[in-house]
Amino acid sequence: MRVLITGGAGFIGCNLAQAVIRAGHQVTLFDNLSRRGSEANLAWLKQTCGEHSLAFVQGDIRDTPAILAAVQGQQAIYHLAAQTAVTTSVTDPRPDFEINALGTFNVLEAARAAGENPVFIFASTNKVYGGMDDAKAVELETRYVLPDYPRGVPETRPLDFHSPYGCSKGSADQYVHDYARIYGLRSVVFRQSCIYGQRQMGVEDQGWVAWFIIAVVTGRPFTIYGNGKQVRDLLHVDDLVRAYQMATKRIDVTAGQIYNLGGGPENTLAVWAEFGPLLSELAGHTVEPVAFSDWRPGDQPVFVADVSKAAEEFGWAPKVSVREGLARLVTWVKENRELFA
């Protein structure tokens, strides 16, 4: 297959590109290289995969002619390019909208105009479900729980966009879904939970798992927002990449569908009350944040994805446990300190 990955030099994109190339496909990366670490990821891909199966286009999804040209001839499009931070969207909402909503529209229209009906898989977010204030969280010693959702939040949960980021990604999510209904585009929406793993250049406002590990390994201060009992389901990037590949192979089933993708109830962790002790163990010394601060806008006390629909419809389930995945990431950060200098 000929495959286009927008945001292909990002964390998820470069891991996906490596797997797709190793599966024997031709990959074009489309990326504006604005994200810290993207140039290093691109260099790593060229080194590990060679350049015979890899093409790179430096471009921006807000540039309609550029994305129209990049989509031509592609049989599958993985649309990962995005503005990814809630805090950034609050302070500067216009570019957030232009990248996430308008940019996605541009990619969709390019796919529709291409005339080959490519597979189109979109990286959405669990933030489309909003704060879920009606689902009352119960506070336990180290975490919050949602008694109403023992197996996690299903795709049938009503949408409730919070923050400009939630609105822009939510709009894109619905556009991608509707293009399957209205135009017959073979599109799939993945509402992703907390993704982590190798080549994640986490920063304070996005990629918290990697950010905490990078801070601990490099000796940088870091802050916990909220009380640290917020619970997330963690999904290792290798499992996410496998989901993309499996959904593509079963596009006869997955086209037009929406799936929650996360670690599920078996792979959850409280942001600090549980992650802190585990990180201390993996780092080999006691780890403490420099400060606690107020909750962030739209921060859910609990989000755990119900991943049963993906299991039932295309046979996917997470395989990498939280402990194993975090240990791998600690090792990778230690071995690549120069990326965080």
C-alpha cells in the first residue's frame, strides 16, 4: 500500500511509520516539523528504515494545495497532525481551531477529491466526552473511581466538548465520522486515551507520562495539577500502532465506526498518587514533584476507555502492561538523554 501519515514525524507518527514500512508498505510523512523532537524522529526513521520506502514532505495541513498534492495516489491516510495541548488552546484558540478543525477538513476534502477512496483513520481524543460531571467520581485513598462505568466509558457516551481543544478535536471527530455516512469515505475515528512510549518528547502541557519520566531522569522540576488522584488508562504506543494496522486490514468492518482506544480498566494509574511510587521504584530513588497546582480546565477526575467494541469488531486488545511499558520508557529516556538536553 501507499500510505500517508500526517504528523508523521511526531511521537505516534514515527512509531506508526516504522511499523508500516516494516510491513512492506510505502510511506509518505507530511509534517511541518514544528513539534520539539520531530526532526530527531525523522532522522531516526531514515536511519532505521532507510529512505527507499520513506518519503518526506514538509508541509502544513492548513495549506490546502500542499495537502491536496500529498494525498494524491495514497491508499491509506493516517491523520495524526494536530495541536495537542488543552492549555495552548485556551491561551491561543485560533491556531488550535485552524489546525485541528480546519486542517482536518482540508485532509478530508483532499481524500474525497483523490478519487480512490483511501482508508482514512483519524486520531481523535477522549476529551470529546468533556468533564463528565454527571458521572459522579468517588474518591478513594489513592484514586477516583466511576461506579457508573466499571468497564470504562463506551462510545455511546454523549459528547460534551470542553475547552477550545475539545471543541476543535470534537468538530474534526464528527466531520471524519460524517464523511463516511455522506460521502462513503472509508473513515475510522479512534478516540484515544493516554498514549505513551518510546520517542515521546513529553512536555508539561502534553504527554504527561513521558514528561514526568524525562523530568526525573534529567533532574528537572515538575508540577502536579490537581491532587494527583486523577485516573487515566494508559496505552503503550506499540499497542496503538497495532490497532491502526488491524483496523486497516479489517476496513470492511471498521469503516464508518468510532472506537475508544486506551489501556482499558486493566491498565489504569492515578496520575501521581500511584504513578509517583511506581516511578520512584523504576528510577531507583524517591521522586517528589516540586509543587501541586490547581486543576486544569476540563480535566476529568477519571477517564478509562471501554475498549470492548474494538475487541469485538476487529480483534484488538492491549498487550503491554503499565509496569512493562513504563519500565521500557524509563530505559529509553535514560539511553537518549541527549534528546532532552
